Amino acid sequence: MIDLRPTLVLALGNPLRGDDGVGAAVLAYLENCVLPPGVTLLDGGTPGLETALIIRDYGRVIIIDAAEMGTAPGTWRRFSPSHGHLREDQEALRGTLHNAGLAEALALAQALGILPSEIVIYGVQPEIIGWEPGLSDPVRAVVPQIGRKITEHWEAFTNGQDSGSG
Amino acid sequence: MAVERMTVDVHHLTRVEGHGNIVVDVVNGELKQCELEIVETPRFFEAMLRGRPYEESSHITSRICGICAVGHATASLRATEKALGVNPSPQTVLLRKLNFHGEILDSHILHAYMLVAPDFLGVGSVIPLAKAAPEVVLRALRMKQVAGDLCKIICGRHTHPIAMTVGGFTHFPLTSELEALHKRLVAMRTDVDATVELYSQLPIPAFERDTEYIALHKDDEYCFIDGVIKSTDGGEWPIEDYRKVTNESIVKHSSAKHTHNQRDSYAVGALARFNVNYDQLHARAKTAAAAMKLKPKVIKPFYNTAAQVVEIVHCLEDAISLTEQILKMGVRAEEPVPIARRSGEGVGACDVPRGTLFHNYVIDKGRVVGANCIIPTGQNLANIEADMRALVPTILDKSQADITHMMEMLVRAYDPCISCSTHLLNVKFE
């Protein structure tokens, strides 16, 4: 069955801080691709709780972000938040809310009952999250790979072949 | 009969910014200790500024706070502009005021809904609140989104603004952006009215203690930027005389300094502004205040959040009218006003969400050689403790858990921003 749920590709991170800009780089790659109908590209920057509102209008959300996974720089994984890969900061939720990020926004969206049915996260192991713009070589090298994987992903779902699992 | 001993020890109070502890010790009904310990690490921003070119000051100091980034940037720019003889254009003044409202709205909505409302609705945090009353949390998120987008249109982004610079702006909103913003602000009235209704119904503790309230003041507007310092105890001071009002001193149990003016302590923030500047509030904000039974002088500290709700109404109405004014004038892409000299001293003051903020810079040949920042939460600490000392004896008949919760709610009502306030350079322990 052909899946026509609106899809959001959400890049997170700050391009001024080295490999944290990997999401924006993948987004730039995708901007040069032919987008299927119903796909929106968005640079979400550094997210706050309002991310819950941004994602609520989509059936499927593909998130690209740098992720500390303890692996070699440039390795990347596709996973879903329900697999327990994301750790929300309990203090941020009970505490200040001044540091709330993606995990907190997803937890809030879930509590509100507005979490999209499918969320896929492409996490990329950074080499350096520093104080200047520009990706490290190993991270820059995987940007086209991730871009291609995402286009394959939506080709699959527009052809009705994607199971939606990560 | 008095309980022999009752202690409250809240280590790292939640739903406030930064790290603070509440310590209370009552022996045979007598209060032996009652302190709000500030254990946050000092931040040393004033030292970071020394030697930096004046153009960087607002970008460095906006990092003091992710919530009041626009407030710090604005106070910083005003200090620099006064030091270097810059008078911003009428368009800059209007854009800064509009931008400021975005920040006040964002911060007050966060505090009223995410940090304070859970206490009244009997839940531990915003997550169970979202499950129990999703429409309440969705309303807060909707309003925060408009407030954040307002700042984004004017200064690039709310947290650590980019387009604000000495003498003006480096980026200007498009007419189409302002028109779309205006529509969203008008539509936001429904959510703001619902906020007033919510806060009219919450059982806010009626505890009261008279104190001195201090805020910036102008005769012709509800003041957030510039103006004079005004006290409910009488007295007005030019911003440049801020040290005569703040009188900072060091206390052992806090890495943030305490302040006092005409009494042992004073309060700043939404309730202080409400008390000092009630006459300048928008008519709709006065109606909202009446609905929440607020009439100056309000001396109930827990009602600071209600005063924030009054300001949410005011800032929305003023943002609507400022947007209309700016659209009518038409936005011009003007160059920032150049500096008149490269050396001088200036004081910038703004009433940010949590109260009056001062930045004072000495600039020599284009570089900052001295800086002093006085943060609202620092000014409130002595007053919070005075409230705690007055409140505890009146609630000793309650359980320890209830007393603890009440004390947490009291501190939270002030919406403290603890990491901002810790700028102490010399700490001496005995």
C-alpha cells in the first residue's frame, strides 16, 4: 500500500559547532534531490520543547543529528526513539526546562498524545563538537551516504515497501 | 504544642533555573535557621568582558542566560551606547521594544505553565500535566511558539540574538513577516484570555508580607527598557545611580550577592513592576488584573506569577500595537548609528522577566576595561529569605512535607534564575 503520510525531514544541531552541523549538511544534500510529494525539509537548529508542535502535523518524521554513541567518528545508525536509544534528562523535565532538547520534546509530545506514528533518527557519531564551523573529514564523508539512504527510505515508502522499522 | 524539632532540607530545588537549596531549622517553635543557599558556581562574565572589543559585549553577555538572552543583549547595548554617545533611531527603539515583548511572553508562559502550574494542579512536572490536561500544555506551547517566532523575525533567534548591534540592527523584518506575525498575535488573544481564566481559578496562597518593590519606570509607558529606578517606598533614581539602590553585600551561604535599599531587602520582577507601574498597564491588562483580584500594592509574593499573567496580557496588546506602528511606518534597512567616541562609561538597564537588570561598562579606546552586571535574582534573594522567615512560623502546624512544598512554591514564585545571579568574584568561607 502506498504511504502518503506527510513526512518531515528535521535536521538538528548547530553548524557553528563543527560536526554538530551534520544534520544541516545532510539537509543541504537533500535540497538538491527530487523530493516526493508530501516531504518537507526543515532545519530545526537547536530544539526546545516547541519541537513537539513542529512534528505533530506529520505522520512520519526523519531526524538527523549528531549523536554520541561511543563509536568511530563518522559511523552512523538509523534507529527509532522507542528503542530506548534516547535518554531524556530527568532533571530537565522535573527541573529547569531551561535545557530541554529533543528527548524532552519527544517525551512531551508522547504525553500530549501528538507524537507522530513513525520517528526515525539518523544519528551520526561526531569527531569534534568544537567552536568553529565545518565538519571533520570522517563526518563529511558520510553525508552523501546518509542523504542517499534517506531518499531510498522515502522511495521505499512511496512504493509501499517500507516497514517503517529502523 | 510546638513540635520539638522541624527541619526542611531541599537539596537542589526543582523547577527553577540553576542550583539552590532551602534549609530551615525550627527548634521548639523557634526559627533557628532559614536560608536559601545558592550553590551555583560563579560565572565570571564580568572578567570575560575585560579586554574585549565593545562590539562583542552584547554577544558575550547574552550567554549569561538562555531565557533572558534578549534582555541581557538589550541592557548590554544600552550600556555601550551610553558610554560611546550613541542615540538609536526611533525605528530601532520600536523594534527593540517589540523584540523584548517576545522574550517576556516566552519566559512568563514557561514559568506560569511549565514551572508553577504543576504545583496547583497536583502533579510533579509538566509531563504528567501534559497527560492530565493536554489542552493546557498545548496552549502554552502554542503561545511560546508565537513568542519565539516574534524574536526570530526581529533578531534572528530568541536565544543569543544575532541581529542586535550597537546603534541598531543588522537585519530587518520583511513586511510580509510582520503582517503574518500581526495575525498570529491577534489570534493569540484567545489563548491569553484562557490563561487569565486559569490563573483566576488557581488557589494561590494568600500569604502576605509588606516589602519594598523596585522597578524601572516611565510616565508614558509600562517600562521595560531605560527609564528611571522607582520604589514603592518612595524615591526615584537615575539608572546611573543603581549602586545607591542595590547596595550589594556578601553573605556566607550564597555564591550570589544580596542587596538592600531602604529596608533589609527589596523585590524586583513582575509583581514589583505591577506595583510600581500599574497606571501604565494596557486597559486589557488592568481588566485581567481585576479578574485575578490584583490591585496595587499587592504584597503577596505567591502572586508574582499572577502579575506575570497580567504582563502576558499587556505585552501581547503592546506587541500588536507596536507591530501595527512599525508596519504603518514601513521598515527601512538603516545602518546602525555610529559611535561618537571610543572611550566612556555607561549604564544600561532593562526590566527583564525576573526584574531589573543593570549592565555597567567602562570602555577605553574601543575595549571594555571594566564591567559590572547586577542580575534580578540576586536582588530578590534577601527578600525571598525574609518571606521564608515570615512564612515558616505561620505554617508550623502543617506536615513537614507540606511545609517543604510550600517553601519550594514560594521560591519558585519568584521565578529565580540562579545561574544568572552568581557573579560573585570573592568568596570567603569561615
